Amino acid sequence: MGQQGGLALKLDMSKIYDRVEWVFLEKPMLKMGFAKSVMELVLKCISLVNYSICLNGDMGEHFKLTRGLRQGDPLSPYLFLIYNEGLSSLMRSASREGTIKGARVCRRRSVITYLLFANDCIFFGDTTNKGAQNLKVFLCEYEICSGSNISERRKEQIANILEVRTSRNPQKYLGLPNMVGRDKKRTFKILKDGVLSKINGWSTRHLSHGGNEVFIKSI
């Protein structure tokens, strides 16, 4: 991210399905051009469901929810993507206006302001007080954690603004380290050693398609 460094915030969105407001699902669908009949059908699928709690073998009274998406429902991941389009639209607008700087993978490449994968989200910004405050506008309702390769004083200032804690031992994300310093060989050595230990004595050309999938997931 250059000599100034950059800021990355990873959100733990594991329970975000339970907090989805249906009104914020309807508005992005309207903006994206969904037909009214389709919108009504989708909203009926998520709002007309009754629930009952079984306690000691006895079923309680039925009740309805007023928000949230059902975990395990094949439709829920697609609806969650539509729900996230609202936040994505705000981030794109902020990037165009220069409110959020984002990060570049390399020179003369597009700026990346956020990454979404399943229920996880990572936001990128610049290491200034104003940049941190701008990010907080979008993230104030979420519990977030920050790990930034910047000066100790700047870490403290940004952490105070965002009301988060700095991490001395960043966790992995999708099997890779969250932070990569100048010594990339050392950072990825553990991953390299893990691959070598798995394939030691193996001959991948003799593995079936399913065996290759198991091999990749085990690393």
C-alpha cells in the first residue's frame, strides 16, 4: 500500500443472517430492477414462515419473525448478496468521491475498497484519522477488528477512533495470513512447508478428481 501503509478491517459476519432487515432487502431489489411480482414472491417466502419452539417434548405457540434470513435455506445466500448490495453501493460511491481511499495491489491498477466472501468482509482504507472516521461511518454497527502494519502511535489513534483493539498475532483468512510484510518468503514459509509435507511421497497424477479436491481442502 505504499510507504504510508494501509488499514484493513475484517468483519466477523457470522450472525449477520439474523440481523437482515427485510426493508433493506426490498430497496436494493427495487433499485436493481426486479419486477414487483418477483419482489412480492421473495418477501412472502421469508415473511410468511411460522416457527414453534419444542420444550421438553411440548410444542409452543407459533410465531413469526420480523427480520432475518433462515440458515440453510438455498435462497438465503442469494438474498444475502442482494442485501449486501446496499453497503457495496455506498462503498463504491465513497470511493468515487475520494472519501475512502482503499488500496492498490500494484501500480496502475484499480483501487480495492472491500472484499466479500461468504459471510466475511474486509475493508481497506488509508492510515489517517479522517480515513478511519470515514470507515467507521459504514462500520459503526458491526463488531470489527483491525490489524495494520503502521506506526505504534498511528495504530493507537485509529484503534481509538474505531473503538477496536490492535492484534499482535493476526489470524489467517481463507488459509492465508491477514498481513504480509516485506519478508514474503518468511510469511508464506508455513504454507509452503504444509504443502510439501502433504505431497511428500505422493504422486498427484495418480489421484482421482475427488482425491485432488480432498488434497486441496486438507492444506
